[in-house]
Amino acid sequence: MEANLVKVKGMSGWYKNIETGTVINTNEDDILLARKRKEFALQERETKNNMKIEISSLKDEMAELKALIQTLVEGK
């Protein structure tokens, strides 16, 4: 470890850079877990965005069908 890093009390694998105040986690299991959480959150966000787009498309199609039905009913 570099000389300007001090161990954070009570946290395994965490060090604080005394010059910048930055806290660094060197625990690889924690890092992998954080990456998985981030990836899951990104996937969830993408899924929600795709669902919003699909719902919007379905609403447009329903409005179009409604207009076509209205035209057919008025034509009789």
C-alpha cells in the first residue's frame, strides 16, 4: 500500500487517501458485488424504458383502431 493510505477503522479492505480524502475499497468480493448490482440496475432501467416504449406504441395502436372502428360505425 502507498504511504498516503490509511486503513479505515472497522472496514475490511477499505483505505483512505489522506491527501485527497478518497476512500478506496480493495476488497475484490465487494467490488464484484458492486459491479453486479450496477449491471442489474442498468438492465432494470433498460427493461423499464423498453416497456414504456412498448406501452406508448400500444396506446397509439389502440387509438388508431378506435378511430377505424368509429369510422366504420359512422359509415353504416
